Amino acid sequence: MSQAHHSTHYNAAHFLADNVRVVGLPISSYSHALVQLLAAHAHLMTVHVTSVERKVPDQARIFYQKHVVEAKKARYKNPEVAKIIDSARELHKQGRTPQVVTSYLIRGIESVHGGPESISRHLGRSPFLEIFDIAHYSGPTSGATRHNYMSGHQAKAFLAACRAHMSFPITRLGHSAELGFARAEEFADEKCFHLEVAQPFDGVWTLPETMIA
């Protein structure tokens, strides 16, 4: 491919990326630009950021609503989480107020073995790394009630674009098992693309010129 031809394709990719809407929770301008490029490669006009960095009280409120009130099964790698949630459910059954149960959950998360980040990567804090999720689908993994934010073809193209930007600036990537795994930095994270993106610290980083729409 000639330099002029490559430049035309690269400029076209950026033109398409500029028209991508990134909605939902806020992310850094650097990550925003990267997500627009990924989405342009997958021919997505809109992407939804569904989860970003969380503080421990936020995680405690999620635990309370999801696992105590709604009684959904807790599936976390850290085995201490199930014990914390079981104790919170027992407090709830005893008639303790939501504030008391949530305070218990906060203390449990803060003191868990391995630290809060061992429960969720979203609880990690670093100025050099941003962690966020992009919606793939919602609802069950299969069936009529599944709602797709991306078609099957778009999800595969989005994944390919992410892989093209690993291991920099994307350092780790989670995604649905249905898409398959090809790199050591990938792991299963259903319903979303979990991106961990290295952030610029001196204002001079630029996105790699590898995306072609």
C-alpha cells in the first residue's frame, strides 16, 4: 500500500471515528478517542460505557441491591466475597436497616484479603490506567430476551480492533466467552468488553496509526 493510499484510509478512519457517539459514564479524553477508533472499525455509530472506576461505597451499594435485596448468586473469584454477602444477607433477615447492612459491606470490602481490587478491577486506582466497560449485550447470554448493543459481526470486529491495540494502549481485555480467546491478556467477562487502557502522563502520547475503517 502506498503512503498516500495508507494516509487516505487512516484519515477516513478518523473521519468515521469523529462521528461515533460514546454515551453513558464519562471516561478520559484519551480513552474516548480510542473507543471512537475501535467503534469505527466495527462500524458502530454508538457505544455505551456501562462501568468505570468505582469507590468502595459504590461497590457496597451494588452488593446490597444485587446480592442482598435481589438475592442474585454471587460469582466472584475471591472466595471471601461469598462469606461477606452471606453475612450481609443474615443482617438483612434480622431486620437491620439498609444503612447498617451497607456499612457492614463497606468494612468487609475494605478488609478483604487481597484488597478491594481482588473483588473487582474497577476498584483499582491509578492515574496511569483507566478501567471501564463497553456494553456488548444485556439480559441472558442467549434467548429472545437478550438485548444486543452490537451485532455478532460488530462484536467480532470490535474485538479485532481491541487486539490490534494490545498490549498498548490496551493492557488487559475482558469479553464474552462466545467470541473466543487468542491472547494471554484476555479473560472472560460476559455482557461487556472490559478495557484497561494505559493513560498518557506527559500529554504527548498519540494513538497508534493502525486503525483502518
